[in-house]
Amino acid sequence: MNERLLKKLLKRKESGNLRTLEIPGQGIDFFSNDYLGLSKRANYNYEALPNGSTGSRLLSGNSIIAEECESILANHFDSKSALVYGSGYAANLGLLSAILQRGDVVFYDQYIHASSRDGIRLSLADSVSFKHNDLKDLSNKLSKKRFQNNYVLVESLYSMDGDLAPLKEIASICDEYNAYLIVDEAHAAGIYGEMGKGLCFENKILSKVFARVITFGKAYGIHGATVLGSEILKEYLINFSRSFIYSTALPPSDYRAIPELVQHKELNELRAGLQENISFFRDLCGVKSFLSDPTSPIQILEFEESKELEAIVSGLKKHSIYTKGIYPPTVPVGKSRLRLCLHAFNSQKEIEILAGCLLK
């Protein structure tokens, strides 16, 4: 067995795509998802609360604090209900594997996250991908496949391109073909919309969305996620979502901290500072160099050759600038990219150093 595993590892190493764990250096952060810097501002060590939840929510892990957390989240995000999961991966996996049934079909953007792909694989539904953000392709494929239930799955802000989904148009297409729309707001929550309520809220399509997934490990600086939807959806997931049913609940301190971070008193100030930094960076570099939306905290430079990207990442490290190179198989061959994450806490001097290195 070990020989078989080693063979696969060697093959990946030879292709230059072997993943390894690294401890981040002490330098300028342009690679973390801590967009607002809230991971450094929060103090969620509540001494009076237990360290652990002692079990799943359906055993000993439920609490008044957990239910209060979900009530606050539902109210904040203008949803009928909220169900908290341990991570965004668990939320997408648990939602999709539970609701997609035999005879259904899910149409998904080709750039959706791996957690959504895995959720689809675990379901009994048929699946059809459509070209990234391509409304015509989505419409054409929906028109040819009429199943028991049609679902459309997209992200509001794509983490590997930094671009936004045309949510209003997608919602209209879903109306036309009677499809249920599911939106992963992992990277948009906290950044867009009033009080960071996300792009579905900003685009005024909440009534047209079947389910939203909000994660707390990006802009909110903690961990965990929530699925937002109807009361019936929540009850259904409690009964059929395996990643919820069979996972130990979050510690009580996290259920206390999540609402505090989502409603952080400095949230709007931090969001404004982030947008100022994004604009400043793009003005320095020239917008034509980037694939990403001009408001996105994720800015992408694409490279055909992985070695060219490796050289740039190495050069940035010499200036104590930490970024992330994204290589196949995470992205397609020939689509390697430098993923730059801008933050509210980055200084203009730090941004000037980054831009200077990229423009050499």
C-alpha cells in the first residue's frame, strides 16, 4: 500500500505540484483570508464557558448559546433560519449531499469550490457544469435538461479569480427555468452589502435564493459557517445532513464569538479601509494586469508557466512579502496564478512595496 501511495506522491512531485505544509513567515501579509483583520482584534476566550461542546448538536453539544447564535445570524443576514457548521467545507458538503436527490440535476459553475464538488459527488443527483459566469451557457443547458428539480450552484465571489457572479441575471434565469439557486458567499460575507450581509443582499435577490452559505473563516476572522434558508430547510438538514449530524459541535466560546464578530462595531470602518487599499493598489499597478473585480480583496495575476510564478513568489519573499502561488491541480494547467489578498490592515507603504516588486 505504501508503495502505491509513494508512486502517486512522486508523480506529483515530478510535475512540480506536490503540496507541502509551511509555517508562514513573519512578513507582510498579502496572502491570508483575514480581509478585515478581525482575527487580530477579537478576544473570544470566555473563561466561564467550557473548552469543548462534548458532542454533536443532536447529543450533548447543543446549548442556549448555540441557538442564540443561530437566531442572531438569521436576523442579521435577513434569513428565516441559520444552521451553524464547523467549517465552510462541512457546510457545503452537508447541504448539497443532503438536498440533492435522485432525479434532480444541479448546474454548477465550473469554478466552484472543491467542497461543493464533493457535496455533489456524494449526492444522488445528476450534475452539469457550465462555463464560468457564462449566462448563455447556463441558460442553454437548463433549457435542454428538465428534471424533477433543477438547482443552480454558484459562488458570489470566486476565490481563484477574484471576480463576481452576475447574481441578478443568474436569479432571473433560475426564475425562467424554475430552478433553485444556491449561493456560496464564503469570500463575500463581511465585505459586501449593508453591514457585510453579502452580495445576494446587495443585489436584492434574497427572495430568489434557496440557500446561502456564509463562512466565518475569511472576513470574520474565526472559523465555522452557516447555511441560511427556510425553517423547513434547517429542520431537513438537522435530520439528513451527515456532516452536521455526525460532527462535534463548535465550542460554546465560538458560538458566543461569531455573532460579536459578524456585528463588530468597527465593521463598516474596516470595510471602507479595505476598499481604499484595493483602489490604491490597482491604481499603482494598472487595472489591465488583473483578472479580478475592482472591488475584490482578491486580486489575481495569471501565468502560463508555473516556473515564472515560482520565481516571482520567491522574489517577493526576499522583500518579506508573503503571497500565495496557485498551481495545478488546484487550477487548470496553464492557468497558474499569483493570488494577492489585500486587507484593511495593510499600510500604503506595504502596498507600494508590493506594487514596486510586481512592476519590475
